[in-house]
Amino acid sequence: MMTMNKIFHKLRSYNKRNYVLFIFCITLSVMLISSYAIMLYSTSIQNELPEGGDSRKMIEMIFVMAMIGCLLFMIYGTGIFLRYKSNEIGVFMALGAHKRQLKKALYTDILVILMGCVITGLILGSILVLFVWQIYRQLLKHSDLGSFTYAVKGYGIGLLFCAISVFCIIVMAMVFMKRSNLMDILYAQRKSESLKLIKQKYGISGIILLFAGIVIGYGGPYVAVNRGFRMPGIWSITYLLSLAGIYMFLVYVISHHERGRNPQKYYRNIIPYSMMKFQGKQTIRNMIILSLIIGCALFAGFFIPMTYAGVRVINASPCDYAIPCRMDADMIGQEEIYQIADSCHVEITQYGEFVFAELIGSGVERDWNDDGSLYEKEYKQYKYFEFISASDYEAVTGENPEIAEGTYRIIIRPEAQSGFWYRYEDLRIITNPVNNQELKVAYAGTAEYLPFIRNGTNRYVLNDRDYAAITAGITENRQIKQILFNVADVDGSYDFAETLYEKLLEGAPANMRVANTYDEIQERIYAEEGKTYHYGYQLVMSPDNVELYNMWKYYPTFKVIYASALLKDYGIIMLLFLYVSVICLAAACIISYSRSLTIGLNNKQLFNDLTRLGANNKYVSKCIKSQLKKIFVIPAAVGSVIIFAYEILILAVNDRKFSSSDRWALMVSLMIASAVYIFLYLIYRISLKATKGVIGIK
């Protein structure tokens, strides 16, 4: 006996083409989201991410956006699938079939497809994770990344996403079948949601609101901080101004068309203008979603060059190896370093040792009060800092720092800027810890030299006379030896670097096994104020202790290891951002493609009527292109402008200038955006061909 379920099964076999997009949307979204969740929450990834850091929060925030994007493109795919099914359902109802039979058959048909897509997507997601992880391990050849470990939480989030998706699709099917009569089902696509005519100032207001939301939302807290108070968390609601601006601008672009000085152009395009306006509300919703998803894809993609800029700075360092150690520690010497180099067949060049004096400096403690105002307290003796004479600095760098008596320069990374919590000009008094002699100083500028940068310790350059006077009587236990040297082949010195690193860990005395947050003066201040000091612990000196890279106060900078460690440290974050960028881009492409087909389905009768009235295929193609270009070009342009403006604002606010690294990051970001535009153009061409196929023209 031929049942309705069997009939639907035969229709599924006969109309495979109508099922392809629906199956593809479900399977792809489940595969991408489940694979990302499996990767993000695996122990292999979680162990590498900073606990509670901003990067983790951004990754999770964008992941939520990616899930929303994938859910939306599944909804779009389902909408097109139900449009295909509307003709079949209408025919069955016209032949006398009961809605109850059709409901059961349709729900069964959809559930069978969903179960197959979910299982296939989860399996492909698990395989994709392993494939991506193996590629990542090959890229970081010097990193000790182990095998990928799966986590139940990742699968749990993947299954939760599947459950939400199935629920939404079933609800859509139920709403579809609740239509009251046959004509509602057959002619659902004829409904229009037109926009009212608006004036030019409406669009201008939208542009103003768009940028105002970004500037006020991000720049407002920055201005407040510099004025000594902190904005409440609810201030983030000001970003909604940008969302309102996007809506107003898109409404203007879709509905505002004037005859202007060239009325012939207006009349030639009056049909595509009217088509877009009569379906304006659908189009606006679609464009807002696409603008946000494309923006998220670009933001995640732009994060990669902004992060990798730090690796470029390390690779550009003029010194291959930099080792800080205390003078009173018999840790390692020149002879032993050369012996290790000989055993590893490495040639050392330009070897040098330089001495820094460890002196007590004044400083300012800053924090937020409960009422949001800034708390500041100045200490005459705040922390231990390290100082070098101007002549020694010139001997190393070849640059004369030109420091007058009574002034200092702080040694910084290239193009770094003063921070908010600690400012370059905070140092006013230097104290010799041996004889308590004091020297009043003033800030005279910066000195850029990356090999002198220390983990958690500020370093300064003093005038030769000031240095000689303030360091009189200084003992070895208050001196730091800085070893600098290069090698003939830095890329081929990895084994040497590992051996030397192990030797340094073995020889580190107790007073060097401290975290970069530890300071003797700070420990004393905490004791005097009755506070508990949490940073006086000893670190485990083992090559397997990955925390040493970020936490050891005397961590040596070996270019070949440090760049690899930095890349590994940020590589996981870059991988996750790249992954979510691909997910968002895939969602944008599917939504754009689905919307293109929807335009073809909704306007098929209109295009047929135009053909009967004498319009040729060229004119019909022109109308289709006019619709599709707006769907692809406008959201891409809006999303790009928003993210570029936001990125430029971030770079400008953080450093208050555009450094060479910032300019490089912007240039690479522009290249990434260009690649996205090319990919969207290819999707546009595919969508155009598919839409023409729906309408029935070549």
C-alpha cells in the first residue's frame, strides 16, 4: 500500500536537487560548529589559553556570533526548502489530502533528513578537528604539542546546537503547515513587505549614528580613564547606536531613489528599484545580519595579523641571544657558553657582557575606588629597577642617548607607549639600597632596544655622572649581568638554544627562581600595610614548565625559542580566530546564496510577466544583477567599514600613534579583506547563475 510517507520518500528521490541546499546547510553548520566546539573546549586548547583573558572572552563572544550565523543560514535554507515543498503540499491538498496526513509525512521527511545531517556533521566535525590539529602541529615544528584530546563539553555544546537547530526547523515546518488554506500555501511567496519613502537626511543620520556608536562605545571609556574615573559596564549599550545607524543607512540605500539630473537612468531602473523596495523589510533584515556576520568574519581575520605583529618584532631584534642573571650567582659564564656552542656546532659572534645596577625607584600605585574614581598613592621606595650608564648603553647599541644630569630615559620595546597603570614619568627618586643615597631625577624620554627588555622589570639609562654617583659602593648582590651575543645561523641553533636553556635552569639559585611579579620592596610594603603578598613563591625550573616563558623574571630571550614560544602562545588564539572567521564567512555565503534564490522564487512570476510584455533576457538579467549586487556589495561594504574603523580606533587608542607594526597589521588586514571580497564575488557569480536557473533564463 502506498502511504504518504512512501510518496514523500519517492518525491525525495525524484527531487534530489531541491533537497541539496537544505541538506548542505544543515550538515555544514553542524560540522563547523561541532568541530569548533570540540576544538575550543578540548584540554589541548584550554591548557594553552590564558585563564580569564580578554582573548578567551573575544573568542567565546565571536563563537556565539558564529553559532547565530550558522543557525540563521540553516533557517534560510529551511525557508527555501519549504518554498519548494509548498507546491507539493498544495497539489496534495488540491487532490483532497488531509492536513494531518501531510503534517505527519512532512515532519517525518524533515526529521529523517535532520538525523542524517546531524550524525554526518558530528562525524565530519570530529575528523576535521584532527586534520586541523595535525596541520597546526606541523606549522609549529619546534613546539611540544601533543596529540589532540577530545572533551565531553565540546560534544555537549555541539549536540546543544543541533537540538536548538532541530527545534527551530520543526517550528518553521509547523508554522508552514498551520496556514489556513490552499492559496496561502501556494502563493506565500507573493507577499510583500514594502518600505516607506524616506529623505536623504535619514541616510546621513544613519551614517552619523554608525560611527558615533563606535567612537562613543570604545572611545568613551578611554577618555573617562584618562580623566580619572571608570565608566560602568552598561556603557557598552552605546554600541547599539551603530546598529541603529546600520538599519537607517540600509533603509536609505534600499528605498531612496530620485530622478535627479538623469531621469532616464531612473526610469530605466524603476523596476529593479521597485522590486527591492516592495520586499524592503525582508531585504533589510537580511542585510543587517549579513553586515554583522561579515564584520565578525573580518574582525576575527584581522586579529591574526595584529597578534602576529609581536612575533615580527622578536624576529627583527638585533640580538639573537640575551641572558639576564645576577652577578652574585654562579650561573653561567662566557667559557661555558662557548663550550656548549662548540658541542652543538654553533658559531658565536659579537659576544658581550654588560652590567645593570639594581636600585630602588619611586613610583605610583593606581587602582579604582568602589565609586569608580581613580586611586593614586605615591611611594618614595616603590620597586627595584635596573639602571645602566649612557656610555655603556651607547657601547651596546651604537646610539648616544644624550641624557643630561638629573634626567633618565626608560628602555622600551620599539615604538611602545606609556601605560595607564605605570607611566614613564612616575620615577622621581632613585635610592641606593646599600648606602641609602638618593638622586632626584626627571623623565627625559625613551630609549628603544629590545634585547634589554626584561620580564616584569623596568630598565633605565642614566647620565654617566649620575650613574657613578648613585651606584657608589654598590655590591654584587645588587648588580645584574646582561649577556648578549649573536650566532652565525640563528635558525640552525635550536638544539644549542635548548641545551643552553636547560643549563640556565639547572644553575639558577633560589633568589632567581622567582616570578616576574615578585619584588622585594613590594613584599615589604605589603607587610607594612598588613596585606598578604602572593608573589613570593618559587618556580619549578624545568624545561617542561611552560609557565616560565610568561612568568620567570629571569627568562632568557633566545630568538629561535622565544619566537617559537610566542607563536605557540598566540598560535592557538590565532587558530581559533581563523576558524571562527571561516565559520562566519561560510554563514555569510550561504545566507547570501539563499537570499538570491529567494529573490528568484519570489519574483519568478514578475520576470515571466516582463518577458511576455517584451523584455528580453538581457533586461531580465540586468534586473537580477541589480538585486543581487545590493545583497552582496552593501553588507560587505558596511561590515568592512565598521571593522576597519573599529580596528583603527583600537590601534590609535592603545598606542596613541600608528607604529610600523600597526601599519603592517592594517596592510595585511586589507589583503585579508580583499581575499574575502574576491571569495564573495565568486559566490555572487554562483548565486547569479542559480537564480537565473530558478527563473528559467540562460
